Amino acid sequence: MIASTVQPITTRPAGPISPPEEVMAPAAYWLSDEERNWAPTAYLLEGDRLTWGPLWRFRAFPVAPRTYLHELRRLDLTDGKQLLDFCNQFGALGIHSDSETSMHLDGVRFAAALLRTLTSIYHLHETGRFEHESIQSWHWDSEWVAPPDDTVAGHEFFTYEMNRLLDGVTPMVGFGNHRQPPYTLLDVLVIQLFNDIAGGVTYKTCASETCRELFVNQINRNAKRRSRSDGTRYCSPRCARAQAQRNYRLRTNGHRTGRDLTT
Ligand SMILES: [Zn+2]
């Protein structure tokens, strides 16, 4: 519930906007066979840099729903391999238009941390908890992005950063060969967050004691069983299985306590 003193978030337009079906990011291409077909290759990690090229062109990556919430929040930003896998699945995140053959992983980390911070602010606001104490106790990516710890400055931070990111996805026109910049992964992720804000979506918190992450629909759920996903307490079948095993071990330890029964 939103506390009565908290201003509701408003958006323009008032409802969701259509995200593009794919994002573009640079990728290295190989001449794959004797017929001289060019095929894209995966990003590589060289030290702390994501690399492609030297021969590269834009490659299309399909867009998955709620990547900003479900996949992005579960990344360990200190784990270069996880960041590499994420970029190979969804596209290079936070890339600058002047990056020619590589980018530092800090670019990925900063973009991820900013989106995660904005999502957390939205969540705290929607649950009426965006206040000094929650801001101080919430788990932030504070090495990369730290919102101000008072409510008014926090709201200003939220609107300034959201609107700065949304600047990249406003409609535009051009003549003839004028090249429109393609949608980047960051553009699409901010559209996804915008759409959930505009739709007033509220998040659930995973009931797994080692996860506690936010989610809307269960991740990686078998499509046939998707209709049963309403009301689930776990963000993924993996979290549900892991917690069931923990509960089972607690029960079979021979020390049934009141606390065990509530986990
Ligand atoms: Zn979970």
C-alpha cells in the first residue's frame, strides 16, 4: 500500500509503449564457409574488457520479457564470466557509440547497477517504504550507483535518471540516408521498466531464503504450466527446489523447532 503522504508516480504516456522486437549491438563476424557467409561470433573476455572485432557489424539480439528485472538483478557484477554470458545472450549493455572493438566491463556494471537501483527505488516507493531507513538498509549496488538517502533527493534522482535514459527512446525522424541510431539493450531495458511503472506492476519477493529477489512471473517455468504461475512464492523452479531441499534437511535433522516449521 502507498502511504497517504507519498505522491503516486505518473507517466507520459499514461500506459505502456511498444518495445522493439530486437536490439542491435556490435559483434565480430567470421567468414563461416567457402560460400563466404558472414556469421556473428560471441563476445570474448580479455582481462576486464568485452571484445569483438576487429571486423564487426551490428548484430540483432532478440528481446526477452522483463530482462531488466529477472535476469539483470540476478547478475553478480563482480563476476566477469556472468557479465560475458549475459551480453552474449542479450547484447552488450551500456555500450558507447564510439566503442570500436571493445568496452570495459565497468560500462556493463554501471548500466546494470543504475537500472537495478531505479527498479529498487520504484519497488520501495510502491510498497510505501522509500524513506530514510529503507534507503539506508536496502541492498544497493553502492560501489557503482548510490541514491541519496533522503526521500526528496531520492525522488529527484529517480526522475532525473529515468528521464535521461528515456531520452534515448523518444520518437525521431530523418531524411534519406540519415541513419537512425538502432535500439540498444539499455534502451529496451528502460522501456521494460517504464512499462511496468506505467502499468503499476508490483513485484513479489522470492521466498527462497538465499534469493529474496524481486520477480513478477516465475522465470524459466515450463510454458505448459505457465497458467499455474499465479500466486507462486518462488522466482524460479530452481529456487523452489532449493528451498524444498533446505526445508527437508531441517525436518530430518531431528530437531524440529518452531522456527524450522516456519521456514
Ligand atoms: Zn529466487
